[in-house]
Amino acid sequence: MTATTEPRLKVRPRIWIGLVIWLAYVVLVFAIQIASGIPYDTWGESAGNLFFGGGVSLIIATVLLAVTTTLLGWWRPALFDRARSRHRWPIFIPILAAIAGVMNLAGTDWSAYSGAFFAASLALLLVGFTEEIVNRGLLLVGLRSRLSEGWVWFITSALFAMMHFVNIVLGSPVAATLTQVFSAFLGGTIFYILRRTTGSLIWAMLLHGFWDFSVFAAGVGQPGAIVSVATVFYLGTGVLALACVIFVIRGANERLDASAPADSTAADAAEPTR
């Protein structure tokens, strides 16, 4: 009998664990942001509003998520797939999304930024780590203990989109939030494709943080016309992602063995050849 190649996991992956982490993250971030008393649609008015309205919650969440992932022993399966998808060509989709982000930055009114405001906006880059490690990291690990990869893509993308509904309570207009939720589902699919084509969540974290930063930056001051083009371009890229995601799902062998001893290692599992 050959030795197992499963990574060392302190806690066995379970769907409910991933869901609890997702819900805890949503509640934590919402509670901190609502406690700040700063409406979501006023974050762009000053460096203080941005940092205390959004930045503080992301900093706290980053620390707690790092601790949680360490306690579970899920860093490796959360950050890396066993193998990249057999079809690598869909990577052009996240590349197009990155181009949309560059277009946002090209249309940003940088004269509206002060040094303090720019420094505060850098905290938004942490959203790439927090939202990816929650959705396409820890939640994904939990789902892979039981579900097929198609369901893993759909549920992680859907729950990623649904977490944006809290922005309504934080003061965001309903119509704008509904558009954001739809865009987030498309974005979640783009980030999932990037994980599967590279075999790593790290690139998705970087793209996610870059995109969110570019969207916020473009919303400050008087943006150029290219920003509107970038929005349509990104949405079109997301629709294209829906058409192509099947190619990175097909043939995936990422199911985690939830029945294996949680703290086993290859040495522990090895048996003499008979």
C-alpha cells in the first residue's frame, strides 16, 4: 500500500466549517463597519472615513483569518490545488480582468488624492487576502470534502456575491448593490479560473486586491471616460468566464479525503509492502 499524499491537516475538512468561517467573516466585518458609524457611500470623502469605515475591519479580519487557517492546518489546501487544470488557455480571462483594472487606474483623477487618502486606500488591498481566503480558500476546502468541483465553483462564487448584500445596510443604494452582487458572481468565477489555471490562490488574491483598489480609485474625483469602458469590459469578461469555467472544472481531481485521520502524515500512513 502506498503512502498518502494528503497534506497534514490538524482538522478534517468539513462543509459546515467552511460555512461557519464564511458567516463569521461576514458578521465580523459588518459589525466593525456598522460600529464605525461611517456610511459605505461616504468612504471616499476623506482618509479617516476610508480607514475607519473599511480599513480597520480588513486589518482585524486579516489577522483572525491567518490565525484560523493556522489552527486548522489548512494553509496548503487553501492556497494550492493538487494540480493545475488540464486546460490552461482560460487564463486569458483573468488577464483581461487585469487589463480592465489598468483602464480604471488610467481614468482615475489622481489630483483628487492626498497622501493620507492614498495611504488609507492601500488598506483596501487586504480585501484580496480576506475575501479570497474565506471564499476560494477555506470555504473551498470545506466544500471539497464532499462536493464535486462544479458545485465548489458555483457555491464559492454565489456566497462571495451574496456577502455584498450587507452593503445595503451600510448605506449603499439597493440598485447599486444588486449590480455589485451580480458583478461579484462574475468576478468570483474569474478568480476561480485563475486559481485553477495557475494552481494557486495567491494570484487570485493579487488580482482581487488590484481590481477592488482600481474600482475605488476610479470613483474618487472626476473619473475619465475610459472608466465606464472598463466597467463594461470587466462585465463582458465575467460573462465570458461563465462560458469557459467548465474547461477548468472538467477533469479536476481536488476532492479532499475528509475521512482520513486529521493529523496523519505520509510516514504515519505508510505500510510495508506485502
